[in-house]
Amino acid sequence: MKCSLVLIIVNFFVSTNIFAFGYIEKDDTTRTLSKRSPRIYNAVRLIGEKPIIDGILNDQCWKTGEWTGDFTQWIPRKGARPSQPTQFKILYDDKNIYVAFRAFDSEPEKIICKGGRRDEFNGDVLGVNFDSYHDHRTGFEFDVTAVGQKIDLILTNPSITDVNWNAVWYAKTGIEDSAWTVEF
């Protein structure tokens, strides 16, 4: 798989609704942004044991709630369908937010697992961006490469990045038969 970056821009509210942009189908390969129909994802309050952050999505908690996907490209073809599907799930408790991704690949041997320094985008990358101020201008972004390298940054106005921000968080990756996974 070619270098890919999946960002989910979300708003995390006390009501636990997480909003993503909605799209209207144009044809089989392209969609246009629809401001009238936002996609809504409901994060689930974690009941029971929290996940072990090991990159293996077999914890009981990942069987609760909704896995969602159906993303569109931003780069290189804005609004186009992705070449490979990706799914995510978000859980939370009183102290933490837990995020899991599954990035499918029909040719898993082509998943790009390049090492590098913290905050360098190398190889395949998955991540989430929290608009916790709900100002549509400031995001706190958490990304992980397929090899497990962490990238955290503050995103403002809407594409100025500051990688000097280093949050305390944990993430691990794993490989399945037809996907790579991230848990954080």
C-alpha cells in the first residue's frame, strides 16, 4: 500500500456524539461534501475492563459499540473512494479515550513499515484529531505509523502544524491477515 494518512476530525462532547463530515455520492469514485448531513458517530462509555494497549484488537471492549468507516480521500484525490477500507471505534471512561483502527489491505505485504523519529510521517499512518474547543480551527492530533512510531501535534487554521507539542499517550500496532491495526 502506498503511504496513506487517515485523519478523522472529531468533536468530543459530554454527550459523546462524535461528528465527521457527510458526503453526497456523485458517482462510484467521487463524493462531494454536504454540510447538511453530517455523519455522527456515538462513542461508547466503556463498561468493564479497559483494553490492553498492545495493538491486538481482541479485548472484549472492542466487541461493544459501533465500528465505522466509509471514508473518502483528501489527498491525492479529494472526495474519491479510498483504495483500501479503514474502520475505527472510540470508547471512553472517566479518565481516558480509547481509539482503535483497522486498516485493511488486499496486499498486506505492501504495508509500509518504516521507522523514524517521533513526529516524523514515515510509511502508512493512521490518526485521529480532536477538535476539543469545537472552534473548527484547533485540533489535537494523534497519529501512529504502521511500525508504531507516534506523531502528536496541534493543528490550527486549518493546516498549520506544531509538532513541538508532546502529549503523554500510549499506542501499539499489530498486523492481521489482511490489515494492520492501531490501539491507543
